[in-house]
Amino acid sequence: MADVKKVVLAYSGGLDTSVILKWLQDTYNCEVVTFTADLGQGEEVEPARAKAKQMGVKEVFIEDLREEFVRDFVFPMFRANTVYEGEYLLGTSIARPLIAKRLIEIANATGADAISHGATGKGNDQVRFELGAYALKPGVKVIAPWREWDLLSREKLMDYAEAHNIPIERHGKKKSPYSMDANLLHISYEGGVLEDTWTEHEEDMWKWTVSPEKAPDTATYIELTYRKGDIVAIDGKDMTPAQVLTELNRIGGANGIGRLDIVENRYVGMKSRGCYETPGGTIMLKAHRAIESITLDREVAHLKDELMPRYAKLIYTGYWWSPEREMLQQMIDASQEHVNGVVRLKLYKGNVIVTGRKSDDSLFDANIATFEEDGGAYNQADAAGFIKLNALRMRIAANKGRKLF
């Protein structure tokens, strides 16, 4: 084994990371520092402190990162209208760069020479954690136990925990059959019946959203206020980024918004089916495109749409801390200078419907767009020359008898 004196472990206090903690202590004979992040997963994180202390950890970091997560990661991503493979709002992907950042910062602060995580060798998270870590601290040692040990089942993990007196809570409740990841942006579900792509997801799986069938019969209207591409108020009430997303999750979930069942292409090469609940993010995506529709120049909007799939892939594949992502982010953020105003939405049984948008920076000119008399604001005869010039190459080809294909 490599000579490791101190390692910072991304630690939840659950079965996997509790076993990893003990395994690191025994296998590497090193001091372990634990780091637990509250990203809005909805579970109490403070018990992780007692568990870590019970296992001999001297330095325990438990941090509320909800505001930083939304302000510095979720909001910048939504300024780009980011969607991976046409559907996925990247709820898991966007959380990993922040965790990697704090792992490295804590490693620097505590003098640790390694970091460790509980991501498996089959998934994308190992790539995201480690690309971020190497970008921020090139010489750091990364320990990924799932790529080293032979504890490759829950039964083996439980046996190891029992043999080593690792404190694992045993609830009388039935264990969820799904592998779940949650933060303030979403909950993801994998495994169980979802491993058969033909089997419908189970209704009792969902945690944040009611089914559209059971959503209220009366629509809910909300107004979102934007400043430089970010939501700063809901229904006129100023809110912090984390408060905005929390409230949109609540409202969206109550109206059956944000459920998704997809098969995505993982970075490691396999296809994987997952279900996602992203009520607040679904609302944000629709509303942001609405405010951009009246405030962005046409060609700027089209260029953003062309760049978005590349930007989404960078986030999905773990390149948040890359120079190309930072370059794209600067371009995206520059485009948001005039993305200000208010969007009105109607939420109804799983649907997000835009019913109004207004802005002092609007490029929409009713005098030009009107179907009524425009008083000379637009000369319709100008369109003839525009059309002929754009048709010239096709007219030349047709005159030459050139076939299209």
C-alpha cells in the first residue's frame, strides 16, 4: 500500500462510508478525517459526528453547503438552460464538484495527503470526484475502496461491520430497494425494479412529488423575479438561492411536477436507467427560457443553445473544474446581463405553463410584431430582397439541374 499518513473521507455515516472509514484505518494504517456535507438531502447530518468520534476520528467536518451549492453551482448551470441528453437536469452531477472542492480544501487545511470517497467503479461519481480533485490538487492521492476491496455486496459490508464492531443503525423499517442520492436540486433512484427497462416505476418510490393524477384540480400561479439570469424573488418576496430552490421544490412537488424516468448513457460506457424528482429545477428551466425569450438577442440565444449540450456533457462527465467549462461559463454569464424581469407560471398536474413575461430590458416591440396597422414601424416590402438573396444559391443550383441528393 502507498504510504498515506492522513486521508479525508467523504462521509455520510451510512453503511458504506462507515465500513470505508474502518477499512482505511486498518488497510492504510492512517488517520482519517471525515467530511459530511449538507446539500439539502433532507436527512439529519449531525449524527455522523457521533459515529465518526465513536470510531476514533479526531477531526470531523460537518458543513451546511446549501447556499453555496445553489448560488455557485446550480444557478450558474441553469443560466445555460442545461439539460443532458435532452431530459436529465444533472442533479447528481452538479453536486460532485462542490464536494470535491471541499475535500481538497479540508485536505490542505489538515495536512492530509489523500482523499477517499464511496463511489463505485461502475458509476460516474468516481470520475467526477477524482477529476475535480486532480484539477484542484494535482498531486493528491485518491483512495477508492470499491476499486480495491472484495466487499462487493451489501451482505459482505454488513458482515464486515459486525466483525469490526462498526456502529450501524438497524431500523425496523423495510429497507428501500433503490440506490438513492438526494440534494436540494433532486432525488435520484436506481436499482430494484428499475433494472428492467420495461417495468414501470413504483408509485410509492417517489418522495417529493405527488402523482399528477392526485395533484390539485385548481392551478397554482407563481411569479418569479429574475436579476442577471438568477431568480431573486418568488411572488415578490426576496429569497436567497437556497430558499428559492426549496420553495420551488415545495410548490412544484405539490403539483406533480418534476418526475422523470430515463435511460442515460453513463460516462463509463454502460446504459443506466434512473428515475429523478426535480420539481424546482423543472420550473426553473421553463421560467429561465421564458425570460430569455424577451431579453436575449436572437443570435446570442441560438449560440447558447448550440453550446449547451457541450456544457451539459462537461458537467455530466466531471469537467466542472476544467478551463473549457470556465470559458463557457464566462460567455454564458456575460449573456445574462440583461436577463432581468418577471415570469408568470401556471402549475397544473405535472405541467409548467408560461402565462406571462415582462422586463424593462425586453427586446419585444409590439409596434413591430403587431398584426394590426404598425404605422410604418416595419416595411414589409423589405422581406422580398432578403428572401431572394437567401434563395440565390438554391436558384443557381436548380438552374444547373443539380439534384439535392
